[in-house]
Amino acid sequence: MSKSMKVAIVGTRGIPARYGGFETFAQELSKRLQSDECKVVVFCEQTENPLPEYEGVELRYSKYRKSEHPLLFYFDCIWQATRSTDVLLVTGTGGAFFCWVPKLARKFLITNVDGVESRRGKWSAPKRLFIKMTEYVSVRFSDRVIADSLAIKRYVLKEHSVPNKRVAVIEYGATQNMGAANHSAIGKYGLMANGYFLVVARLEPENNVLEIIQGFLASQSTRSLIVVGGLNDSAYVSRVKEVSRNSAGRIRLIGAIYDRAELDALRFFCYAYLHGHSVGGTNPSLLEALAAGNIAICHNNEFNREVTENRMYYFGSADDLARLINEIESLPRNVLDERKDYARSRVTSYYNWDRIADEHRKLIYELTSG
């Protein structure tokens, strides 16, 4: 890597991470890439209390908030980054129509395309078409494309017919810091260790939260199901609330939680984790569950099977899930412990941030050295 190479991470709301997967990605990656040879700048959305840096990483700010003006936010950040850095790492395809800015300036552009966003059930047909267009433009005009799983790479190659060498597989990561998980953090919700199953997800159709609730209610479990996720005003959330109200207290919707210590504790002390995501690649919430040593019952798709190497449990319907919950509750302690040990080792051996940062460093070096 050439002397004083400057890399911009663009497209997240910024760091320190408070919201979701890409913010955590920017935080963990930037502080590991930062060195004498590689200076990292993370571009952040407008905020009332801007920090000049975070853990040695320079922070710069857009005039716009991503949630309010996403296109202006992307353009502003890409424009600033093009003028002051050598490599732009763009998260998501929202900045697709501004690819010309770094290309005209002969700067290097890398895009992490995230999951298959156009398959999300919440989008209308015109919105899906727009998303497909941004995906197409991002893939075509980026110097390199990052897919966060082998399944996403296969999708990109099939849909967009780009050369194999232009698409790199670099996953997300997770951090294992569960040794400090505090039992009092679940006590505030009236929960006991191993007394509940857990879901952490946006309440949207492609995350199959309703199917999970229906499957749980059809099971024989006497435990409760705790659902962590924002209770926004939508027809889907209304349906989830209705089914939960009629569950005799077996289903508890506790809303979104942004406190990392609370989420860590909820994961650490749950009996098993239910993961319904169906359109992502390497999903951060599944990695966090594995890092906590959770037994995972996942929606049956190629993304989740890849992450867990076909060594967890998979459901295709509410009936499947009910059967699996009954099966898992009858397993002997030694089998449960073996699954939990596997979950932790999967993160420490592969989905760890040090390896992922090294893969990004190699990609940047390969791209900029010729």
C-alpha cells in the first residue's frame, strides 16, 4: 500500500455505532485499517454533537441526515470523499448514481452491495425497479464489488454478468464480549436465564417474524418468546401485535433496544435464538447470536446455511418451527453444549473482525498497486 493512502468509508450514518450492521461494520473496520500507511475517514450524517475523531479514526460530516435526505447525503459524502481521499468504500447501493464523481477524478471505488434489497416485501414494484437500477449501476461502475457471502456473489455474477475477479467475498464480523453479560439486564424485563427464546429483527415480512410467532405458539414450549424490534406503524406490525395480544402472555414485544449491554445480555441468557431473515447475506444479528453461543433456529435459505455451515436448525414454515422447538427442548445437555460451542467457534475462527479487516486491506492493496 502506498505511503499515506487515504480510505473513505461512505454510506453509513457514522460512528460510534448506534443503529445497525453497517455502522458497526464501519466502526470495527476503520479502527483496524487505520495505520501510518492507511489513513481512514468515516463520513457521518449531520449531528448536533460532532466528534472530530473516534478511536483514532477521522470523522467528517455531511450537511444532511441519511434518514431524511438519503440521495443528498450520499452525494455530499461522495463529493467530499472524492476531493480528499484515494479510495472510496461505499456501503450499499444508495450512491449508485454518483459513481461518476470518483470515476472522473480517477479515484478507486469499492461498493459493498449488502443483501438482495429488491426482494424485500415492503417495497412497491416501482421501488424494487429503482433498487435494481442502483444495484446494476453500482456493480457496473465500481472498480471492485464486495459481496458479504458466497451466495450474494453468485447472485451478483448471475444478475449482472461481471467478471468473477471484480467481485470479492468479504463477510461481516462479530465481537465476543459476553463474559460481562449482566443478569440484571434481563431481570428488568422479568426474565430468567434459559427461560425464553429470542428474536432480534426489524418487523418486516422478509424476516418472517409473524411465522416465527405462529410456530412458537404451535409448539409445546412453556417458555416465552421475546421479540426485539421497532414497533413502527405498518400493517405487518399491526398483525404481529394482534397475534401477540392473543398469546396469553407467551409472546412479548419489547420494542427496539439500542443499548449494547442489554442486547448482549438478552442473547447470552436466552435458551435459543430464532432467525427468520431471508434476503440478506451474512446477517449481523445472526453473527451476534452465534457470538453469544446461541443455538440458532434459522429460516431455511442459502444465506443462513452458509453462515452456520448447515450445523444448526432450519425451518421453512410455522409447522417446521414448532417441531424444531419441541425437538430442541428435549435435547440432552451435552448436545446443547456442543451446539453452543460450535456457535462461538464459528465466530472466533472465521467471522472475526481482524480477519475481515485483513481481507479489506488485501483488496485495497491489490486495487491500488496495479
